[in-house]
Amino acid sequence: MIEALFFIVFGLIVYTYFGYPCLLTLASLFFKIEIKKLETYPSVSMVIAAYNEEKYIARKITNSLSLDYPKDKLEIIVTSDCSSDKTNSIVESFTGRNVRLLVSQTRKGKTAGRNMSVPQAKGEIIVFSDATGLYEPDALKKLIRNFNDERVGCVGGLLRYVNPSNSMVGSGEGLYWKYEVMIKEKESLLGNLTSVSGSIYAFRKKLYNTIPEELADDLIVPLIIKKSGYYVILEPEAICAEETTKEGKEEASKRARIANRNIMGLIFMKELFNFFKYGFFSLELLSHKVLRLLMPFLLISLFIVNQLLIFKSLFYALCALAQIAFYVSAISGYLIQKKSGKKNRFLYVSLFFCLSNLSVFFGIVKFLAGQKKVTWETVR
């Protein structure tokens, strides 16, 4: 019984990180979709979420105004979530250049600001972005060309992380994101992207529904659109650059918040787990989202069960030793980074992996305790 449990848990872990990408690759050989891309210029409203972003908001607006897209077809809306610094006055200095400021008088969070903005937006296509994400000059054009295909409802851009501080946590985040992008590209081949980056994604305004403020729009919006029968895809040539987090506590806080909101979002969209109605997409959600959330518990279970079997055979002893070595390497990576600032490629992989899963664990604990994080504080 214990041995069977070991192999079940081990199999789920292997499937989540390796089997699922292989399954997507196989599925794309038979069910790959072709998007009819064409450079067209519908009206676009870019909605930028901001809270106390006086250091970055002018740079973001300038970047947005410089995009290679017809100026008369692009409006920029900044939603200020009750900012207490100079964010609002800086945005107002751009008045007259198709830039509008919408201010929430009480802090309600990013999703509430976006709910407020969409009905007031003039564009046929809405683009959601953050204050620190900088677009490549042709990013918007590359995003929008996909909407020439009437089957496309939502398009995610490619978030590219930069690590100016050269921190070990930042390096781990960048490597993790490359893995995530690989999975997103495979999901996109099927028209089934399960989530997008909140820094760069676009959708048809007519498909937007007001969503609960405690939910993450970059998960819920694409799921709602997919539920409506439209394709949700990735445009890898639409690039947005953003800095990685620098410290472990910043990354941990972010991951815990994401896990907390993802659980609430998946419960909100639980109908999509009806395999008989949504088919392979239900399996994608289960594989990419649910099993990732369960990963901390799978890892803990594997470690405990393995210890019970450690004297059973050489195989179990080696598995236990490998796990211990991996977790020791993560701790070593943390201590090395903290004391000397040096980093090792293997150590920052193990450090980020452990940090991410530990953060997800605490995010789930907070959810079970009834804690909901609606507003956010900038780690900057």
C-alpha cells in the first residue's frame, strides 16, 4: 500500500512537470489550429493599472505613446487605485494626448479598477497592462493582428523578464518563466491558453464580463472568453519586458498571493472542469493549474512516504538521498546568495523551485483560513 502510494505521488509529480508538456506536444500534432493573422487597426484602449507608481508611470505612458500603432486608434487609460503619491498628477500632465486618468477614491484592487475602466473605454479591443511592463515598439501591432480571425477572443503577449540586479531569485524566476512560456506556446497551438500575463494581453471588449474584485483578471478573463467558445492564444512576437523580483520574500509574497487568487478563480470557474462539455481544455486546467497548486502537498507526501520505505531497497534509499540533496542545495543557495551574493545555476533552480512551492503552500493555507488579498503593495 505504501509503495503504491509512493509511485502514485511520484507519477503525479513527473506528469505535472514533464508528462503534461509531452501530452500537449502530442495533441498539437493532431489538433493544431491555424490563426488568420492580418495587420489591421481596430480602435484600441490600453488600460494601465497603477498604485503609487510615481517612479515608473511617466516612463510607461511614454512607452505606450511611442508604440507603432495609429495614434487616432489608440487611447490610454490609467486606473489609479487611490494612489497617495504623485502618480495622479503625473498622468494628468499627459492630458490631451489620448491619455485619461480614472481614480478610485477607495482602495479596491487592480480588478476593481479594470472593471471600472472597460465600460468607459472607447476601443473595440482592450489591452490590459501594468505600470512597469515596457512594450517593444511593434508589440501592440503584433497582438492586434490576431483579431483578424473572428474565432480569436483573447491574445496574450510574451512577458520577458530581465534581471538587472543579477540576483539568484531573479535568475530562478527567469528560468521558471522560460519553462512556463514553453507550456503556454503548446497550449496556444490548440487555442487553449489557460492564463495570460497581466502585463500584456488583449481581448474583444464585447466579451468582457465584470468579475469579482478578489479574483485575478489574468486568469478569469481568458477563462470566461474560452467558456464563450473563442480561442485564447499566445502571440510570442508581442513582447513586454519586466524586471524580476530581487529578494526571496518578494517572490514568496507574490507567489502566495497568486496561489490564493488562483484557487478562488478556479472555484469561480469550476464549470470548466466538466470534461464532457469542455473536453481536453478541462484536462489542461487540471494539469496546469490544479496539480501545480497541489504540488507542495505532493512533494511533502513523497518525502514522508519515501522515509517510510528508505530501508526497503536501494532504490528507495537513493530516492530519499536525492530529495534530501535537492532540498539541501536550495538552502545552500539561499545562504550563499545572502552571505556572498554569488550564485550557482543548479542552486538557483532548486532555490526558486522550493521557494515557489513553499509560497503556494502558504497561499493555500491563507485561503483555507479565509484570507483574501484584493489590494496589492508594490514590491518596489
